[in-house]
Amino acid sequence: MTPEEFRDKWRNTLLTEKQACQSHFIDICRLIEVPAPYEVDTEGADYCFEKGAEKTTGKPGWADVWKRDCFGWEYKKSHADLTAAYAQLQQYAPALENPPLLIVCDTQRFVVHTNFTNTPRVSHAFGLADLVAPEKRRLLRLAFTDPDQLKPGVTREIITKAAAKQFATLADRLRDRGHDPQRVAHFVSRLLFCLFAEDIRLLTGQLFTKLLDAARARPQDFEGMARELFRAMKDGGRLSFDTVAHFNGGLFDSDDALPLDRDDVKLLEKAADLDWGAIDPSIFGTLFERGLDPEKRAQLGKFYTDPGTIMKIVEPVVLRPLRREWDEAKAKIADLMARAEATKAPATRTRLRNDARTLFARFHERLIGVRVLDPACGSGNFLYLALKGLKDLEHRILLGAVEMGVDRALPRVGPEAVRGIEINPYAAELARVSIWIGEIQWMLDHGYGITRSPILKALDQIECRDALMNKDGTEAQWPEAEFIVGNPPFLGNKSMLRGLGDGYVGKLRRLFDGRLSAGVDLVCYWFEKARDAVMAGTALRVGLVATNSIRGGPNRRALERIIAAGRIFIAFSDTEWESGGAQVRVSLVGFGSKEVDDPATLDGTPVDEIHADLSAGAHGTTNLTRARRLNANLNVAFMATTKGGAFDISGDLARQWLTLPTNVNGRPNSDVLRPWLNGMDVTRRPSGKWVIDFNIRAETEAAQYEVPFEHARSLVWPERQKNRRESYRKFWWRFVEPAKA
């Protein structure tokens, strides 16, 4: 069939959707020279008309045409609403195995929507007459033969990084002019949400673009215009001749705005060119927090924890048990519906169907009532991914209900499902913004409308406070939640005094005296409080990240207490994680009460049980965590040196210094350079580190080893001058504990 023949045949059709769709599709196959479904797949396993639920419900399928790993294709009658058809396809995409393309057509018009993971959505729209052009026919043919060719070249990660960089620069400029950093962060958060809202058409009439256009000529007017816009977004209203929806949610609780100069406006215009609708909430908060918080600005271009790593906790702790519950409920519902279809008694059929509907409604309400707490939520990546996982699961059960013949329900899982505690105000605000954006994106991506009046529901359950101790020195209480997940702060025992202050740390240690020793790292306090929640019955399962040092020394006490009263059912003993813009080694630990009967897995491998040192053992074998000190080892092994500063250097640098000429004292650098090992270097793989060790030399003597001394002066001296001990400040070039024995 030629393009002209195809066009002439279909341009004046009056057939209904049902009458036209299969004939029209077969003609498309002839036009672009690909086989029709019945020509290559007689069983409809990979390529068919009416893919979906018609076999069990008698209703139309999920899509009029489906080709595995290529597309879902939905027809509508001529001049119908193709936006509604696309929304329908989005809702059914999981049942269609999430094809990379979602195509809608009314025989006259075609719209090819991309549906690739982690890329912005792109649409290709064209009409019947356009198929005369070879490039349009090629586009359609690619949908059948190589849909990856239509994958957008830019990823959501790239867009999010670019957006964070632009806003970090703007925030820097505003802070440099003397504006309060927290006010700057709140103002910039408003601006970025305006860009997002405009790109997804919640802020209609291109109002923010018009504001920027006006400010380009008169930047001095920006503040006043922004105040007008924020005022309208606070309660809903009008701005000139345009209607502004009610946003508020706390983000737009006032009209506060800051003045911008001409260069600021240019920065904002550059940021506005990005596809804000495609921002990735799983990394959004982390990147923007680093840009908005002056103390974290240097971390902006560094690592961040990828969603797949976070899901190593969220999946087994939160989603897996809920899916298991659904599988059990689904089997019962399917049995009831099958018995209903089999019976000839109308009353019995009605009763069985009603029982199935009740069972489904009961599980749906149970899912709606799930609460997930992150008691150190940072900028919200754990909470966003937990919420997304819950919403994805709800969507699947809604589709499953339709497949079994139970009435379709609307999604009701929302941001109220997640709760958070975060002490950093920048992070707490961005956690709320991440959740708002993620919720809105999910609803739009799945073909649902957005709730309004207000669009942003207040997220007061994301609390900005200390998760461990109240201001009056009493222990902080956590809100009840069935699941607790998160990444508590990594701060070693000795670093706590420097980072949190002697007074705070002293109170904290006294508060947990008898539960944890005074020598534990900060993260252990979160493990202990989560254990308390499990023992009290307010939480069922917990998944937390800790530095891998939680497996030994005083820290291990936190895990020993968990095992004494409960059970570790999943752990990754030593894996990479991002913290503060750097890659560190951590342990991921999932635990609950002894009633949690999940098969134990350690580092992805099934095991009989997991010990407190995150090693595995068969039942009845030796548990090395119960080993005790041997008297025979007294005065044989000693605690190693405690450096108390950045005396570490790489092996490459050490070897370079060893080749330098002798120093002014006639001595080589080998006098003060040593290979450095700790227990992990002995028992695992050597790190290759060296250390500068002046031992107990006087400062004038140490200074004669010129290159090592200057290195220590630049890195160690500034750090040691902040130390609370006078001797550590005075003898800054020496280790704080030389361990001469």
C-alpha cells in the first residue's frame, strides 16, 4: 500500500473505533512493510490485538494492539480525545509489561509517546497526510522494529544535575549579597517548584515565563512580580487575566521573595530551558541540598547514592512483605471469583463476588494505612522511593483486581504514607519538595489527575528536629510507623565530640547509659531506638545503613541487642555507599522481631542465620561474636597508634618522598615515613596507605624533614588547633597516642 492510497482510504472514514482499529492497523503494517500480528504470532504471546484482561472479564483489553518490548497501541474514534487515550494506556502500562512506547491513534492522528525508564517523556505527533513524508513512516517502522532508536538522548539524571548546578550558582550569588542562607534556600525552592509546575501545566498561562520575560528588561521589578505570584499560589486566585491554582502546602505560605539582578534573571532563564517535568526525585533532594546549604556546596559535583542501592533496603523491608500479603489475598479473591463463575445459583454468585470485593477492599485499606518512617531522612530519597514503591504496588493490585473481575478502584496511597525526622532545615524542606514532585510525577505518568485545593498538601509529618534528644535533654520520641528505613549520620565516636560538642555528647551518652556503651558511633543510637520501636510493637521491620564498623568493637553491642530480642533477616556486610559527597564502605542491616520469618540472606546469599558481626552461620555452629579474651594474650597485643590528624598519605606519595634527597639534617625521609596497616589490612586486602610519624621528636627536629613536615602543617595543624585538649594543640605534629609499647 502506498502512502497516498493509505491517506485516501482513511481520511474520510466514519467507522467507529471498534469497526476501524484492526483494519486500520493492518493497513499500517502494509504501508510500512512489517507483518501484522496474526502473520507472525498465532497464539498472541508477544504480538496481538486486544492484549489484556478480556479472557477473565469479558471487557476490552488493556490495549487494542500490543507488541512485547515495543509498544502498547490504543485506538479512539475519529476526533476523539487522544490525551484521555494516552492516560488510559499509562494506567495499564504495568499490565502491558511497561513497553517503551505508548501510541494513540484515531485513524487520522498519531501520537507516539516514549515510555523509557529514567528518561524524559517525549511525544511525536503527526497526521494522516504526514505519512507521505518518509521520515514519518520511518518513525512508525522503528516503533515495530527498533524502538530504542526513539529513546531520548538525555537522561533524567543529566537534567537534574544541570538544574542543581544552575540553582546552586543562584543561591551562592544571593548569599554573597548578605541574604540569610535559610531564606535564600526557601526562596530558591519556590522558584524551582514554579519551573516544575509550569512545565507540567499546573501553573498555567506560562506565568513564570512571562515573569522572567518582563524581568529581563526591568530586573528591579522581579521581586514585586514574584510576590504577586506567590501570593496567588498561597490561596489560589488571579494574576492579571490568568487563574492561579491553590498550591500552598507550606511552600507558598507567604509572598516572601528576594530581589534579583540582571545576571540572576539570566541564570533563571537558562534554568527554565531545562525539562523540569523530568526532574528525578530520587537524586533531586541530595543534589539541591548541596547547592542550597552553604556547608555542603563543595559536595555538589560528587557522588550520590543511586536508587538501586537504596532499594536494597526498601525492597526487602517495606515492599516484599506487602507483596507477599497481596499474593495471599489475590489467591483467595481469584478462588472466590472462580467459584462465582462456576455456580448456577444467582444468590450464591452474588455472595461470592461480594466476598471477593470485601477481601480486596480490606487489603486496599491495609495498604493505604501503611506508614514508613525515616528518622534521619535527609533530603528525602528513602522516603520518595518508599512512596513510589507503595504507589507502584497499589497500581498493580488495582490492575489485578480488574483482571479478576473485581470493580476498579482509584489510587489512594499518597504522601501521608511517609514520615520523616531531619535536623537540617535545608534538607527537611527539600525532602518535602522531593515528595511533592515525586507524587505529582507519578500521578501524571500513570494517567491520573492531580488533586487540587490545595495542590500541595501540608507535609508536617516531615519534622525538622533532633531524632535522638529533645531540647530539654529528654529522649526524643519517634512517630509510630510499621516500617523504619534510612541512612543515619556517619560520625565516629571520637568525631562526635568535635562535631556535636562535649555537652551534647555527654547528655546523649547518659541518656542511653545501660543500653549502649559510651564508645559507640553516632549511628548506633538510631539502631537502638529502632530496636525499641520493634520491641514495643510500634514497628514491624527496620532497614538501616551503618558504617561497616558496626560489626565490631563497642558498636556491635547495638546489633547484639537486636539479636537478643529479635532477628536480622537481611544484611549486606560491606558495600559501597555515598556519604557527604564521598564513597564509603557501609553495612546494610534489615531486622525485626523474632516473628519475622523471612529466609535470611547475607550479601545476597541465603544463609541459616546472621550473627551480630554480620557473618553467617549454620544452626549449632560456632558464633565467633561470643568469643572472649584469652588471658594468655595479655601484654602481647596492644592498641595501635591513634593519629588524631590527617597524617595518612598514599603509597605513591610516600614512595615519591622516599626518593627525595636527604634533608638539611642529613637524614632521609624514611626516618619519618612508615607503611600503615589496620586490622582490615591484615585480614582483607591491604589499602597501601603510609603515615607520617615524627614519634616524640621536638618540633624543631621534626621540621628538618621538610616535605613531610610542611604536608602535616597544612593538614594537621589547623585541625589540631580546634582540639579541646591543650596537649594535642601544643604538640600538633605528634600522634595523640603514640603507643610506644
